[in-house]
Amino acid sequence: MNVRILGLGEVGREDRAVAGGKGANLGEMVRQGFPVPPGFVVPAAACQAFFQHIGLGRELEGHNDLAPDDHERRCHVIRSLIEKAPLPAELSEAIMTAHAELIQNCDTEIRCAVRSSGTAEDLGEASFAGQHETYYYVGADRLLDMVKHCWSSLFSLEAVSYRATQRLDHGDVFMAVVVQEMIQSEVSGVTFTANPVTGDREEIVTESSWGMGAAIVDGRVTPDHYVFEREGLRLKEKRIAEKKFMVPPRLSQTTASRLQEVPHSLRLKETLSPDQARTVAEWAQKAENHFGCPQDVEWAMAGGRFYLLQSRPITIMGRQNITEGVEGQYVIFKPLIENFTDPVTPLTGDVVSLFFSPPLGCLVRGWPYLSLKYCKAVLPYQATDEELASLLYGMDVLKTNLKLFWLKLPLFLGLLLGGYLFFGVLLARTRRMPVGFMDRFRDLVRRTDADDKAGPFEMVKRFFSWSRYFDPIGNQAFMVNLGAVRYMFRMSLLRQLIRRWTLDLREDAEALLCSGAEGVLSAEMGRGIWDLAQEVKKSPKTRRILEAYQPEKVLAVLKDEPEAQEFLAHLGLFLEINGHRAFKEWELASIRWAENPAPVLGMVRNYLLIDSDPVEHERSMARSRRDLDAEIRRRLEKYPLEKAFRPRYRLICYIAERAKYFSRQRENSRFYYIMGFSALRKKILRVEAELLAAGKLKCRGDIFFLHLPEIDRLQSGRLEWSDVGVRIRERRLDHIRLSKMFPPKTIGVTFAEKQEDVEDQERDGKVLHGQPASPGEYEGVAHLILDPSISLELKPGEVLVAPYTDPAWTPLFLTAGAAVVEVGSYLSHAGTVAREFGMPCVVDLQNCTKLIHSGVIVRVQGDRGLVRIISRQGGQKA
Amino acid sequence: MTIIWEILVFMLGLCLSVQVVGALFSLIDLWSDLRRSWPVMARTILLWGGLASILTLMLGPYRSAFLWGMAAFMFLHIAFFYGYKRLFIRNRRLLEKEFRESNT
């Protein structure tokens, strides 16, 4: 076997057939003087010779005609064959000699990165992105094995399936391997010479984090984010993230998790100085100039030096790419979108789709959508697709003038009757239940959690459906939540009656009438956090610790402080009741408060900053309700029979009482069914721990990027890490890319935006239009909170600007003067809580987190859905 | 005209049966809190059970349509329950199918 190992400088972009796509690219950069770490290439010919040597051609015969299950088995056999066969002596000697030359000039022992570099990577439209393996921290002892592992990754399930769809013969594809010095970087990152989210060519975007680049490239960390203007490289935007994890520069154990926690002092520290950030952007621009198209550049910094690890064309993923490959017409399901501001992970998507897959609704790339096709068949309107999409989106529900289509009416009424017959018993069962009837759900969760035989599917069935005929309704929290949707009909009816009978009454009359329900668990949770803050105030030492340390670190310090034990006991009691809650609580990957109470401690600290008392607030609301009640009675007196029997007043009171009842039921049922998500997460984490111990998974959190059938197969041994590793990485990256985008309102259909919005924005650029959610007008300083687990300090009277809110955000509403939220509807959490607290709120204001910066003064007009940016002075980007 | 009345009474039977079944479920739903909740439970069952009984007695020639309506709902109710359970199994199979298809 006569194969020559090539230095990186010996290959160029024309040598793809020899050095593979990655090798040729790196060689080209070395030739052009880019600071690429030294290395060599084991050419594709070596792979070809080795495959012939072990007789792989015979094994591949008939591979194209195999059944799916046989594919898994066959791939496993081929990979084992490649990995177990020894390399011919001549070849292994050549590789080890090249390696010895690579490390000879180094004082310390260096580790290498061993990277697959496929020769088919640029065959027409075949990209093979991320389907082949890369190994880090490789020393001389593992080098030959890792080269073989790279070759065997040609036969991962992904790569084989992909070649099959591209009609490429498995026997014709070979792989070169790049062996490079692994830069033990203090900081690393990725730079895009065009904005990969918007496609804007005038922006250069850099993302950086501590340690090795794998943490960013594999999507395991939220990096710092820098945006430069191309012209003059002026820093346009900077967001410093909390970097919780890193892949450290040195790692001794090969099987240990590569992820380590970032020291607390570095988590919120900026990773790049302004000069460093500019240097990175300059090198990225040079790479773009050389290759002639926008580049995605991986880089690292070590010992004050800059290294370019890879440069490849950007796969720009604008909004149009979100919908790529999605067939059909869909409209976003607004009432649910606040639970899905980020797309759900694949595992959560599977779990949700088990109980959320009627023909009307579905998840598209992790977001909830309504299918226009089915809605069109059902709704009795004579309307175009665009009109119907507009109606479903909810922008013009009240103004709509769609014509009734009489022929469809019987079908519609028939479906309504069917719906009533299906849900009627549920509605009857939940009509008048005592407060606390769902407390038993906690026992159900405890029992199911203790049952080792109950797998994820069984748990989903128990928690989110009517799985046993004689199950008490208290065990069906999710079904109760569906029934409580009646709240919105009662509210709507109440609004119409009040407007008809008592003209010019205050804008928030119906919201005020329906507020103040007893026994709302999310409100009690808010009070619980307030009580914890009062407990802290009793102990000056505890207070000092809470104020001095970041929430992530404060718990460890408090445990060592004798004076804080009383507070910790109260915290324990609070978490016993509310520990299942989290931010983004529908997402199984979200860490629950019981696992990490840092968000609770952050909220306690937030309450220490304010003087207002929630009890006083409740008293004031009760006074307002009494005044409103008296006003309604006074205004109704002019109607016949009202003085004697008060029929209208009684009707208004009855409907308000019912709306209040169902509103409480809606909040409380959510409190309980989220407990189901939390228990499910616990179960999944146990499965993950087993898979990590068996080496079938490598990092915590990976399991959420698998599908349920894949987890089954990993448990039963039908899949291994080599089959799923690449998938996990790809899905993580896809998830991160999608999380940075706003889901399109519609897919496959468009509708006209409200013209006035565009006109106003064009005229003075200061008025933003959203949807009214809670009436009132308020002017104050905006405070942008993107992630409440990082930043929770909202000063009294500030205007909360947020991408979404859920019950875990509720305590912030006590401090805020008004709220502006990127997603949601009148019925969404932000609107409901804002009405409860009597503060103005505007929802569905897209991009408000980008358009309104912390520190600017804004006027929120809740009844019109407007936000005016009054002054930009003193504003700063969050 | 009779047939229209019969259809209407049949529908009434359907709807009333929903309430009767809902009321009977209160026995299960409120059992754990029986000491406090028995008045609500008794009132609900007596109200809907009583109304159904009175209508059965009073409807004369339309009695059978009413009873057929009630019986039809009972059948539908059980069918819905098992259908709903099947939906879960179907969704699980769909996940499995999607996985297999994505790997071929």
C-alpha cells in the first residue's frame, strides 16, 4: 500500500478528490497565508486502499435494497469491520511519522483534531453537512483508531440514507482525514460575513464563548453576540450572554463529558475586547474576499494569537427557509404561541404531538400552526385563502365582513354538535367544582413517577388525556384546561353587555370585574415569592448575600450561612409546591426550579428592591371593583324593572362570576399539567443518565434532541452513539438557528398587514403597533428582559419589554408599570396578568425586543395597542 | 311536522343525556371530598336526573324519541372514549412511521 501523507500546504482548492472538501479548503487557506493551525492530510486514496484491503466491496453488495431495520444492522456491521481491522503497517507508519513531525517542535504534548473530509461533499447538490465525524483531544495513542472512526462514519445511518436519496453508490465514496494541531483556545467562536438569520450582506456577525469552539458549533452554549457594520467595521450591536458551559482546552478522560461549568466570575464577562472582535471580523472579511462569497468562519484565540480553523460558504437561513419543504397552508396558532416562542426540541415535539394532533392543528418546525385546509373546509364563510388566514390569525376577527356560505352551514352546525357531544360531559363535569379539586393530580404524578414500568408514552397518556374511564376529573388537568376555554366566551359576552348597557364605562371594566379570584395558584406563587423576600428582610446577612452574589451562586453561599437557614427552610417549602415550574415550561429541556432555584432567588432579590406591598395592591383593586360595581348599578337604574328586580345587574354579576371561575380553572389546571411535564422530564433525565453511563450519549441535554423511537432504539441497543451523534449536533444547530427567528405568521399563504402600521412607522419611525391586551396609558423607562433566568432586576415602574411571558414571569408584573410583549393575544398570559394587576399591556408587537432598547422612555397605550418611543436619550442596548 | 318534533326531542334527549352523565360523574369527581361536597353532588344528580325522568314521563308519544336520544349519546360517549384512546396509539405509530421513513 503506497500512499503519501500530504502536508496541509501541499493541497489547494483544486485537490478535493485527494484531500476532501475540508482538507482542500484548509490547504488553500494555508497557501494564502491565513493563520491556520499546522496539520497534514491522510488522502482519500488511503481510505480506498484500506477498504480494498479489508474487502469492503463484498460487504456493500446489495446494500441499496435493504429494509430500514436491516440498514441499521448492516451499517453497524460495516462500521465494526472498519474500526476493528488493523491498518496496514506501511500506512500506519506513514501516519505516525507525519504526526511525529507535526508535534516535534512543541515543548508540551499537543493533542490533535482528527477531522473527516469527504470527497463527495461537493458532488452537485449533495452537502453531507455534519454527517461525518470529527474527534478532538486525540493523542498519538488514539490517532490511528480515530482515523478509522472517521472512515467508518461514511457508514453512519445518516450518511448512508443521504447517499441513497442522492443516488450515490456507497462503493464510490471515500474519505480523506485532516489531522491538525488542536488549538487549546481560551476563546473561540464563529463569524458570519453576512447575517445568517436575515441574510443582510451589510452585517458581519460574530458569536464567541469561552474555551473550545465545539460548545458553540454543537449548539451547547448561548454565546456572546456581536454585529458589525460591513462599512468601517463599526460595532452595531452587542449582547453578552450568560455562558454557563464550556468545552475546556485540556481534557484528560476521553469518555468524560466534554462540557464543564464556566466559573461564575466569567459567565457574564465579555469574551472579546473591541480590538479582538474587530480582528476577527477583519480576518473573516479577508476569507470572504478570497473565496468570493459570504463565509462562515470558525476561529480560536490562544496565547494572544488568532487562528482560523475553518471557512466555508454560509447556508443563509432566512424566513423562507423555515418553511422550506413544508407542504400545505398554515396560520400560526396565536393563543398557544406564547408557550412556543422558541421552537420546541424534537423530543418535546414528539410528546406534544402525541396529545396535540387533531387535523386542525400541528407543529411546523416546532411551532404551533392551524391548518388552513381543514379550517377552510369547516368554517362557513365565502372567503379567499388570504381572508381566511387573516381571520384565523385574529387581526380582524371583530371587523371581519366575510359572507356566510349557507351550504356549508349544516356541516358547521353538525361539527359544533359533534364537538358538544364529545366535550359536553367534560364541560358538565367542570362546571361547578370546589377550589382545589385538582390537588389530587400531585398524587397521580407522584405515583406515576414512582412506577418504574411507566415509560414516557404511558406518562403522557396518564397526564394529558382521559386515559381511564372512571378517572376523577381532578386527575385530568389538561382536559380541564381545555374546558376552561369557556372563560373567553364569558369575557366576550360580558364586554358586549357592559358596552351596550353602560356606555363610556372605564376601558378595563370587564377585566376589573373578573379580577381578584381567590385560589389562583400562579398568584399564590407570586405571593409566596413575596413572602420569601419578607423572610430575607428579617436577616440583614441573608439580604447582603442575596444582593451581593449572582442568583446562580447565591444558594451555595447561603447554605454556609447559619443566619440564612430559616430562609432556606422557607425556600424548600416553596419549592415543594412550585418546584415543577420553569421558564418556557412546556419545553422538556427547560430546567425546573426544583433542580436549580436560581430564578426564584433572582425574583426574591427583585422584590427586595421594591417597597410596594401586594396585599395593599389587592386591597386597592378590591376598592376599585366595589366602586365599579356601584357605578354599574347606578347606570343601569334607568332601564325598566332595574330598580325593582335588577335583572341586568344580576346577569352581569353572574357572567362575571362565571368568567372569574373559569379563568381560575384555566390558570390552576395549567399549574397542575405543567407538573406532568416536570415528572416527564425527570423520567427522561433518568433514561439519559443510563444512556450516558453506557456511552450511548456523550453530553447532558442531548436526549432532548432525539425522537422517542430513537430513545427506544438506544435503550434496546439497536442504535449507538455513532448513529445519533451527528443527528443531535445537526438538530441542536437547527434549533439554535430557528430560535433566533420569529415564526412566520402564515405558511403557504399570505395576507395583507394593517396598512396604518406601515404608514405610521414610515412617517416618524417612533410608533409601534401591537395588539391591545390590557387598557390604560403609562409612560416610563423601558427595561428589556430577554431571559428572566439571566436578568431579573426590573426596577419599580419600569416598562417590561419581553419576548414572551408565562406564569413564571408573573412576579415581574408586580414591579412593572406596563408590559410590552412580542407574542400573544388578548387571552395570553401577559394580557391576563396585566389586567389582573391593572396595568397597560400591548402584545403581539413583533420585534419589540429589537426596536425598544433598555433605558429609552416609552408611552404604552394599552387600549389602542400602541407603543410610542418618546426619547432615545440615555438608552442603551441590553 | 311529527318527524321534526321527533328529531327535536331526539336532540333534546342527546343533550340532556350529556348533563345526566356529567352529573353522575360527580360521584367519582367529588368522592374524595364527600363530606363537604355532597350537597352539590346530590343537587346536581337530582336536578338532571329529575329533569330527565320528568321529561320521560311527560313526553307521551315522543317518549321513545327522547329515550333513543339518551341511549344514542351513551353509545357515542363510550365510542368517543375508546376512539380517543386509539388516537394516542395512532399518534405513537405515526411517530414510529415517520422515524422509519426518515431512515430509508
